[in-house]
Amino acid sequence: MRNPFVAGRDGRATPAQALASYALVCAAVIGFFWLSLAMAGIALNLDFVAQFRTRIADGLLLTLEISVASLVLSCVIGLPVAVGQGSRILPVRYLCDLYVKLIRGTPLLAQIYLFFYIVGTAWGVENRFAAGVIILSVFSGAYIAEIVRGSLSSLDSGQLEAARAVGFTRAQTLRYVVVPQLVSRTLPALTGQFASIVKDSSLLSVIAVIELTQTMQEISASTFNLFGTYLVLAALYLVLTLPIMFVSRWFERRGSYAH
Amino acid sequence: MNLSSTPVTRRALFASALTAATAAVTLVGCSDTEGAGTAAGSASASRRTLTVGMELAYPPFETKDDAGNPTGVSVSFMQDFADAYGYELKVENMGFDGLIPSLQTRKADCVMSSITITPEREEQVDFTDPYAVAQLAILANASSGIESADDLNQPGKTVAVKTGSTGDVYATKNLAQAEILRLADESACVTEVSQGRADGFLYDQLTIYRNQKANPDTTVAVFIPFQDPEYWGIAVQQGDDELREELNAFIAESRQNGEFDKLTETYLAEEKAAFDELGFRWFFDFDEQDAATGDSAAADAGEAANSEGKDA
């Protein structure tokens, strides 16, 4: 019988092996955390979860809504920007370039405050949910533009020449050569970006968008249960992000078969 | 080339990060500064370190000077206490949320950060006798027409509060009709009001006074008292009666020997004059009656909040 903790020569693990090793690793991580709690003399109290379950569920739902809306809107922003960065019209190219640099070079927290209190006030964005989605989309759009630009530039120019050689029209080249590869190269990273959006949405709590983090901070302030609330907070974010990461990995595997 | 300072700073940062991670406490700033105390009047032979938790974001009580060192009424007060009782003072800056947990995890010996004594907090930590008394006030938008707390308790009105502050507690209990915006940052609350996104911001009289002065065109201050006074105490770990008794003795002495007048003179001279003119009670004005009833008055107010707050 194979050693249950060592992968085969091909680098693959059987399902039983994977399960056993994962269980071991999880137990070690949880054990380390419990030990730390015990050593720090902290008694965890999770009674507040039942007491505030409606608010927590509302917060979780709002986080999900903000994240999904932001993912859609950030793709709408990110795709044209990715194309625009290669544009032959220079002002367009530099505008896209500047946008990506400004957003990626500054902290999201600063963007939230500056957008909400200056741009938002000047242009009458009163709704906090809408403001939150716009800010998060503008932020994430820059990262998506970079992901797409990376995929675009990785396409081998020889393929385009080959497409022309076999008599493909521009539309056919796009449909049968560019898009399939773009999708398989972009999808894993794009899904990963969705997990980032979920986490980054927590910063919207500073403008009192009552999403998951703001909800938990309010509960923490009234129960003084800092450790309990942040532990549950972290667990709930994992409930959202782990499946997304799983899907991202699945896209990655599926994409790599295509070649 | 300065080779020596970089590694030290890095190590300090790393240590702070580690502390934060282990304790799962949000550290807002990482500047731990030792008080420059001298051993004047040291009673005991071996000097013990006294770690005091403060949120250094509440001038002039707890703040930082231009060089980043802790300063303010509470810092000076604790320094004088440390000198008198033979401690080495160490001020730990942390977020307001992390103050009470810092006592529970024994990262701090006591917390002096303009904390109101409430029964809910008394379940978590022990408090000294009150050393100051404050009153909530309203910073209202100039065009909101708000003249009292009742004006805020209407559907369609928006009230900004700092998360977890006594303004938050009051609004949660008494302004149920209004929408409550809980913000982490005091200046964000002020911005909400001055831009008209919120109709009013509930905080103590001094902060409201200062922020109204800073935004004279867009805000008005409403100083009519709408609740019982709030008593500020120094929090210690549960059961640490030795430190609590020492602090109580020093608070009593300070009231007699003019320590609080000296602190007022140093940090709050202008505000004191303004308060006198407005006829407000000063932070450190206690009469005998207060000292006796202060605790129970605060307890009564807070208990009501507790029992009614549960179903909110």
C-alpha cells in the first residue's frame, strides 16, 4: 500500500490520500488556534450569533450583493480599459494607463473616503449601496484590466498570421482563435479577483454600508466580544471565498486541458 | 547612510505586527512610547511598568504631539500618577474597540481613554471613581432645523455616531425613529453632518464645540442637555483592587491639590473660558453630591439602556 501522505510519482494524490492529508492539516491549524486561545487565556463566547442572527444574515447577503454587482460592473469597466491600453489613439491609451496606475497605486481606503465625500457629494451619489458598488467596481476594474491585458499580450502573433493564412475573417479570427484562449486564460484569474472583491468589500464599512464587517463591528461594540465576532466574521468570509477559490482552481485545470 | 535605524524600526514594526496578530486586536497606530518619567517621589524600590491603553485620537485628552509622542490630559495625568506611585509609564495606542479587550488579555494594566462608566462595561472590567463628567451634545447641519434631540427622532432623519460610543448607545435606545449611521471615525461623522448627509452627530460637548468652530458655515451646535451626565472612569482588569485603590486615592488627591486645574490650564484653557461663558459644567467640576451619586446615576441610566437595548 502507498504511503497515505505521499503523492505518487506523477504528482497526483488519490481521493483518499487527499482527504486524509487535508484533515490532518486542518486539524493542525485549528489545534494551533485553540492552543493560542488557551495560552492567551481567552474564553470564546459565540452566544451572540443566535441573538443577532437576522442582522448577521442581512450583512452576509448585502456583502454578496455588493460583490456580485461589483464583479459585473468591474468587468464592464475592465475589458474596454484593457483594449484601450493598446489603442492607437494616444489620449485614450494614456487615460486607460493612468486609470490603472492611479487605482493600483493607492489604498482602497483612501479611494473610498475621497470618492464618497468628494466625488459622491459633488455628483449627488447619496445611496451608500450604489456608492459602494461604484467605488469597488472602479477599484477592481483596474485589476481586471491588467488580467485581461496580460492574457491578450500572451497570445502568440503567429496564431493571428496563421488565421489569416487559412483565410479567416477578422470576426472568425476573434471567434475561433482569440476568444477561446482569452477565456481559458482569463477565467481562473477573474474568479480569483471575485474572491478579492468579497474581501475588499469589507472596507466599505467605513462609510457605514451595513455589510458583513460593519454588522460585526456594530455587534462587537455592543457586546464587547471582539474575538468572538471577528472569528465568526472570518469564518463567514471563508464560506464565501473558499467555494470561489475552488471554482477558480477548477477553471484553471479545465483550461489547461484545452491545450 | 543610516544603517542603525532601519533594522530597529523594522524589528519594532514586526513586533507590533506579531502582537496584533496574536491578540487579534486591531492596532490603529503602532507607536508605543515610553513616558519620559523620572523617579520623583518613587515610593517603592523596584519600579514596575504600568501599561496604559489609550486611543490617541481624542484631543486634547488623548492625542499625539507633532513628533508622534503621546500627549494630552490623560497622558499627563497618568505620568503624574506613575511618578507618585513609583511606576514606569508605558502608553499603548490602540483602537477604541480594542481597549477593553486589552485589559481582558492583560496587554494593558489600565485604560484611561475618556471612557464613560456604564454597567455593560462594568461587566467586563472594573472602574475607578469618576474623574471627569461630560454631557452629550448635537452637532447639527446648519440647514437641518434641528434644535433638540427630539427633532432627530423622526422618520427620515439621519444620526451619525461613532461606533460603540455613548452617543451610539443613546441613539440606539432613544432615537429609534431615525436612521443611525455608525462610523468608525469621528471626523467622518463631522463630514457627514457638514455635507448634509446626516442631520446630526451625537458626541460630547467639547468635541461638538470644537467641530462647530471648525465648520461655522455648515453646522450648528445644540448644547441643551438631553440625558444625565456621563461619568468617565479609568478601567482596570477585573479584580485588580490594588491598582484601582491607588488610582482612586490619586484621583481624590488631584481634586484637592489642584492637579486637574493644572491640566485644564495646560490643555484646555480656551475651552474652559468658552464653557464658562456658555454656563456649562466643567469636566473636572465635582461636588460632594456627585462623588456619592455619580456611580449610581450612571448605573441607572445605563441599566435602562441595557434592558431596553436587548430587543432592539
